[in-house]
Amino acid sequence: METMLGSCLIIGSLTVLVLRSFLWRLAKNILPTKDNLRKKGILLDETCSLCNSAPETALHLFMDCAFARQVFSSSVLSYHILENMDICNWLRSMLVCGDFLSAQILSSLIHKVWTARNMQLYQQKACSLLAVASVAEFNLRNPEANRFLFS
């Protein structure tokens, strides 16, 4: 999968490294989601910070969460997540779609959902789904800016 990530993300060196590392950690299920933190003995509220309707796992956060689904569907791609797919197969299908720009946008959208989750969880700052989608697309058009949400 690492080769696949490298061949699809051609958008500026820092952005590539950030997205590549992030997507690799997502594919390996080693992002510090609330579920993974609980497994390491860290006790905290397991509810998803973005939708407050289910336990926060990687699968929920990026594929089932209403906030993430709305971000993907409101993007320039109007992307809709397929049902009954695991994270690795979803990433694989997304990254080998043959359309490099779509793969870049989706990779950036996934990362910005994570950024929105962290802002909500650690800074108590809610991000609008349209802002998340537009910042992801801005970063792809302007990789030197490497703008994170509202920074």
C-alpha cells in the first residue's frame, strides 16, 4: 500500500509526507482514535466528537460518521462512501481509482476530517463541514500554503 500512496499523492513535499504518514496510520489502524486510546488503558468518553452518536473508531470516524459523510458529499467530488467496506479496501479503491486529482482531494478530505475532530476534541472549536471541505480543496490548489483549518 505504501507504493500506492506514493504514486497517488503528488501535491507538494510537506503535504505529501503529512498525508502519506496519516493514511498509512489510518490503514494500519494506529491513529489515536478514542477506541485505540481506550485499548491502551486511557479512560475517556468514547463518543465521536464530531457527531456524538457512536463510539469513535477509525471505521466510524471516516466512513460512518454523519459529519464525515457530509464533508465528502459536499466536496467538489460529491463523493459518497460505499457501504460494507473496511478501511483498507476503501483506501485502496479510492487511491487506485486512476484519477490522481480525485485521490488527492479525497486524501486531503480524510485528513481534514481528522483535523476537525482534533480541534473539536482538544480545543473545543467546532468546524463547519463546508469549511473542512473547502480547506482541503484549497490545500491541493495551493500546496505551499499548507493551510490547516483556520490557521
